[in-house]
Amino acid sequence: MATSLSKVLVVSDYDRTLAHEKNGFFLDERVKRRVENFIKVNFFAVVSGRERRLMELFAKGFSPSAWVLENGALIFLDEKEVVNAPPCWFSLREKVSSLLEDMGIPYSLGKVIVYINNRELTPEEVSSLSGMCDVEYNRGDAMLLPKGVNKASGISKLRELLHFDGLTVGVGDGENDLKMMSAVDIKVAVKNAVPCIKDIADIVLSREDGEGVVELLDMIERGELNVKKT
């Protein structure tokens, strides 16, 4: 049954959800305008594994309600930066970096996260790192984060910062959105999502990427957010 909704928080992945790979992950102007119109009444946060500097490049001039970046480790709200990681992480990260160097694994650092691009770690490598950090994957890339820090913890922290206790809708496409889906009330997959996201989704959209997000926002504003679980 469709219901008329009050204020909603939409949390959306960026790559292959809000922005299309065929556009080089640059945000389409129509999608940008649609989100900016939506947040006149509601909230919309981008939840991504990317760094802030890349978001400023790919989504130049875009101002969602909040950014939850580095896979939940950094939150940007009203020009305020909140680090969603324990202080001890930064000394641990030095040990993680040294271990990666010893294992010959190329990596790069964000403000909090450790990125390993185009390479999944072997079980033995994960075991060596598991005492110090969590490992998450997104379509072949690995991300090393403080224990318990992920998209779900980032969304929980954002809700706390917003003092928001209303309906939260999550939309995504990839493996690292699984934890995000555990922190929302309604799970939504864009048409191009991987099977594990579609399998748990309450709603699978008929369109891909940003067009799918526009479809979702239209549904919310029309009070047509139908949830059909089988």
C-alpha cells in the first residue's frame, strides 16, 4: 500500500548509483537539480567510499544535505567535518601501512581510510590485517577501515548529528552498500545493482544510476513508496 510520507532522509551511494560510469562518474546536471529540489523539504546525503577532494571534482557545486565519505569514516555537515573513527586508529593505520609495504601491496591513504585499488586481498592477507582493521570490498577494490566503521556507522552518526528520527531510505548498487542497507528503514537498489543488493532490496528501481535515484525521489514526493517483500 502506498503511503504519504513526512520528512525523509535518503542516503545514496555515489559511483554507479547517483553518477553513471559512462559519464566518467561526473554528476549529471539534471540529477543534481532534482536532488537539490528534493532537499528543500527533505534530507539527501551522499554516502561513498570516495574522498572529499574527488567529490569536489566529480560533483562540482553540488550541495546535498550531508556527505558521508571514506566509507563512513568522515561526515561533512554544514561545513563541519566529523571524523567517525577512534583516535587510536591513526597509530594503527601506520602499522597497517607498514604491513602492506612488507607484503608488497600498493595502497593509498585518504584522511582516514586506506585504499587498495583493483585488487582483492587473499584470505591470508586479510588474516594478517584482521587484528587491526576491517576490510570491505566494492567491485574489486579493497578498503581498510577502523574496526566497526562503515557506511552503517556513518549513517547512524549522521542521524545523530541531524537529530533525525524519521524514515531513512537507502539506495545503492555495490557490495559495500550491504552495511548501509542494514542502517536504513527501506532498502532500494538501482537497476544496475549487483545481485546481492537486489536480493535484499525492498524496491528495485526500473532505471539505472542517477535516473534511478530521480525515479526514487519522484516516488517519495508522490507518496508512492511501495514496499513489497516476497
